[in-house]
Amino acid sequence: MTDIPHLLIYSTPESVSFLDHSSLVSAGYDVIPISDLRDLEAWLISSPGETVLILCHPSPQDALQASADILQAHPLVPILLVTNEINQSFLKQALEIGLADFLTVPVTSDQIQKAINRGLAHLKERRAGHDFEQVMTNLTDGFILTDLNSHILLVNQSAHQIFNIKVDQVEGMSANEIFYQQDFLDIFKPLRTYPYRNEISTEDGRVYSAQSSLIPNIGIAIVMQDITHLKELDRIKTDFVNSISHDIRSPLTSVYGFIGLIDRVGPINRQQAEFIHHIQTSVQHITSLINDLLDLNRVEAGYDLQRTEVHFKDLLTQTINNLEYQISEKMQDVILSVPDDIPVVLGNPLHLQRMAGNLIENAIKFTPLMGKIEVRCRAEAKQLILEVADNGPGIPLADQPHIFEKFYRGSNLSQLTGGTGLGLSIVQSIVDKHHGRIWVESSQSGTTFTVILPL
């Protein structure tokens, strides 16, 4: 784009004297005087950079008609109209057709300079609006913008197709007048915290990820991404893992059972007993791995997601009681801090207990003998915050971005450290399914896992 604005000055023979071209040239503009409409059309088609059309015409009505014709063919061109007189009717028509500005003769250099600046600003606004419109039109993702009261401000063409919207002009209508999918309308629930993400299924069997964000002083922006193929791949993966896991678990159960019967059919020596013990340990490890894989698949596939009110104080108390043997074996001090009046969370109690159990069990495993573990839970800003902190050796900084990945094991763990590498992956999947967040903070003096769940 050139730095010098172009001024196309079209004048009829009667209006040639309306403007002083030399003063505009002196002001640094590239002035192109035109007296033929065909030349004007050619310039408008090929004009580079920032171009403003100054239309000089003695007749206001003829000038308005000429401006309307030009804007129909070139809607982005800012037109400054210079004419003999302007009345109330003219002003109304000028606004309707989209003139950038209008002046009456005689025109001073200061007036035309200000008008040109307004025209250039008008050009930038129109280009920005046109570019935004083009982006929205060609965006394959559905885009919906509402105000804070869930009244529609914008729905792009892709969103029209996704929801099969038959109404052409939806702007100003309420969201529940246009959309009937309850999963989508959940985005506008009172006290909803943003950003918020959920999945929406349509009548044609497609699945969309709806990501909604709060735009201050404007409203709620929602982007709909088609994830049907990802859901299908996930289903195929889940079916495969479930099938293989079940096929492997059955013979493993037989192996473990027969190993336990060996000493009943005859005496075994010490070395044989040691071998048998190693086999039993390996079988138990593989069985634990299969069970964790099945649990992770169930969570990721959305099975058993019936939700009810969960009292976290009771849940955490029961979880710690279930781990009492491991805690006493390492003589650790587990401190539970939960206020009695903590609000309930809407969630799956079994999944949430598995989440808390995995975090606390991890802390027990990696905290030394006679170590200290704190389990803290509180409500804040319409969210429940759960923290599990220990005073173990910590997680190396290089490992921290990867700890929620499947089968990842920290670089500071020995080969003898038990675990399948799926515990934290299960935790993150459960947190995600409850629309929460999880992160870790760790140093050489200990590790803290923080989970935030919406109330």
C-alpha cells in the first residue's frame, strides 16, 4: 500500500472551479482530475492504496444519484461530495447511500483537508468491516456472537448450516428462539463461568466442540468446531483397547490362578518360590495396567457420567480412610482441611473419588517415611479448589509439562518404583469431563497439585 493518498477529483464542466487542485497537490496528495465517467470507472477499478473520490457537482440530486451508482459497484470507496446547496432531504439521502462526507461551495483548504481525513478514516473502517465480513463468510467453523442477555448479534453462514437455521435475519432475536439444543443453551446459563467448552450433537449425527468466551462490554463469542471424525477415531480406539484388554485379562487371570496352585501339588525350593513371586508380581502389574487402561477409556468415552450432588468433605474423608494402610505403613501425617459448609459439586461421585484417590495415593507414594501430606479444599469465586501438597523430592522442571501424558514416568524415578504411568492421565480426563482445570507446582521441597471445578 502506497504512503501517498490518491484523490480522484471528478468534476462536471460547471463545477471545475469548486476546488483548488494546486493546494491539494501542495498538501502532498496525488491529485488525479477526471471529467469523464469512463475514465473514473477505470481509475476506481485499478486505483492502488488509499483512494478518496471527491465528486464535484452543481446539482445535489444528480450528485446523489451518481454517488449511489458508484457505491453500488465500488462499496468500499469513500466519496466526498462538493455541491452548491444541501437541504434536510439531501442529508437523509446522503446518510442512506453511505457518503463519507459532503461540503458546499465555497470550500476552504481547511475544510477539504478535514473532509479528506474523515474519508480516509471512513475507508479504513469500511475495509475492516469488509475484511471481517469476508472472514466470517469463509470461516468453516460456526461463529455466533450474542450480547450479555443472549440476544443474537451475529451468526455466520457456517453456523446457519450447522443448526439448520431457516430465519434469514436472526440479529436481535433471543438465543432460545433460534436454538433448541439444550447443550447449546447451557452456554447461557446464569452464573456460567467462561471460558466454557462443551460438546453439541446435531440431528444429522455430527458432533461439535463449542468453545465460548466472554468478551467484556460486548457479549459471548462461540466457536463451533466439527469434531465428528475425532469422535469416530476415539470410538475406534476405545473399542480396540477394550477388546484387547479383555482378551488379555482373561488368560492373565488363569495364569495368576494356576501359579497360586503350584505349591499345592508338590514341594518347591527357595529359588522356585522366588521365580513364582516374580511371575505373580509381573502378572499383577500387567493386570493393574489393563484396569487403568479400561478406566481411562471409560472416562474419555464419557461412560458412567451420571451426575449428582457430591459433598467433597465426605468424599475426601472416605478416600483417606481407604488409603489408611499405605499411610500408616509409611508413618505419614495426612492433614485434611475442608470447611463444614463447603458447597456441593455437581459431578460423578465415583470418578471424582478416583481423581482424589489417585492424587493422594501419588503423594503417599512419593513422600518419604514420616512425611507430611496436606489435602486442602475450599470454595472461591463460584469454584471448588482442591489442593494435594506433599513434602517429597519434587518433580524435575523438565518433566512437569509431560506428567499428564499417558505412560509418562518422571526421570527421577527408579525402575523399582511401582505404577502404570496412567494415574495422572486418568485424573486429567476426569477433571476435563467435569469442565475443570488441573496444574502442578513443584520444587525440591515438595509438590502441589491444584484442581479447580465449577460449582
